[in-house]
Amino acid sequence: MEGASGVSARGLVRTYGTRRALDGIDLDLGPGVTGLLGRNGAGKTTLMRCLSTDLEISDGELRVLDRSPERSTERTEIRRNMGYLPQNPSFYPHFTAFGLLDYMAVLKDLGGRRERHEEVRRALRRVDLYDRRHSRIRRLSGGMRQRLGLATALLGDPRLLLLDEPTVGLDPEQRIRFRDLVSELAVRSTVVLSTHQIEDVAALCRRVVCLDGGRIIFDGSPGELVDRARGRVWEQDTRPEEGVTSWRLADGRHRVLLPVGAPAPEPAPPGRVAVEPSLEDAYLLLTGAVGGGR
């Protein structure tokens, strides 16, 4: 694997009854930010829960921070050195923001009272919630609660940071601050970012892993994924025929994505102009979406 700061999976399987949510995942992760993309039901959250030791694997081999989650003593050590923000974090509504983080710091065994409280204050400042440290969680807005969840994940400077849809509810300014913070952490830590927000992946990730049906269908850089879409994206004046992904733009033109293997329509429709593909274009083509915008 990629050293003690990463993850190594070989033939990883997770089943729910007869359904394979993860179907033979091979993956090595080291320092830096890896974006995890996939449609709903592709297996992203299941993979994140396995990496976080929240779910046991059904088959295969998994090592996290050079330890096995299957051994209770090693699982405890993994959790002390890992930060995890689940997709829908739940909190005790009567706790204060400070009280919740202090409670989580106790669970992670982050030193004595003075050292622990200093770490809690530091985490609150990093997510811009220090001035709300005495507020009850039930009185915080949705965006504030999301930032509080991120603060719990940041406690103790984790060597592995797992973030499942971390920017939901954040305004543009908060998203920029989040990206800056994650980029700083990724210098020395392994960060896995599972999201539907393609712009976050484009801004943060050196590596993209795409899942579909519990399997990895792409593993490479954002640039390599975009290269796959070159020559298959254009804009035109008229609405295209069925069988392609398309949507109407603000100026009334239509952006069109041509699936791999499909021939471009001839004669060329009015105003057709090839354009530079975005990461979102490439992702939609990779996952085989067709007929969008109808």
C-alpha cells in the first residue's frame, strides 16, 4: 500500500443479501485528495463506510493506515487517526458546538482536558464556528451543522480524512474556504472526497475514481478523464435528436454530448461548434447517460 498514511484494498466485496454493493474493488490511496464519483447506488457511500470501519467487508482484503479493520485493537487505532464526515451526520441537538466536539475528542482520546479543549477550539476556528461555540446544535443552520460535522472530522489532524458530500449546504464563500482547508490537509494526509459536486473534484483532486455498479470504471487524473470526451462535445442552435445527452443553455443554444460509439449526425445541425469538454461532460459520457435535458 501507499505507506502508513493510506488505504489498500484487494478484491473488496460488500454484499447486502444477494446484492453486491461493492464487487471486487482494487484500490491504493496515498497522500493527496482523491475524488470518488458515481451515480446514486454506485457504491460510493458503502465504500466510504468500509474505509471508515463502520461496515465490515464481506470478502477480500482491506488495510487502512497499515492496519486491519477486522482486528478490534487495530480498528481502534485506525479510528484514532482518522476523520470521517458521513453523508448525513446526526448530532445530539441539546449539545453545544463546543460540547459536541469535546465529547468526540474524548472518544478519540486526544490528551488531557487542557490539551483537548485547545484542539476543540482550533477545530472550531478552522471551520469558522468559534463564535458559535456556545450555541445549541438545534439552533444552528444547516450549513453550520455541516461545518460542525467537518470540525469533528478534523479533530486530531487525522492522517486519513473521509468526506462524504462535505459541501452540501455551504455557500460559495464557505466552499472556497473548505477547498483551501482540504488542500492544506492533503499535503500530509490521505483525503477521500465522495461527492456529486463535480466542481469540487475539479478544484481539489489530483486523482478521480469513478464507481458504477460497485466496480471501478475509471481511475486516473481529472485531465485524463476529460481527454476521453474530446471531440464528443459541441453546441448547436437546435435541439438534437433523441439518443444523446443534451440540455438548453441560458442563451438558447444546446450543449450536446455524443456517446462513445455513436456517429455524429450528418448533415451538421445549424450552428454546430465543437467546444472544450468539462469534467462534468466527461463524467456524464463515462457513466453512459443519454437523453438528458428532455
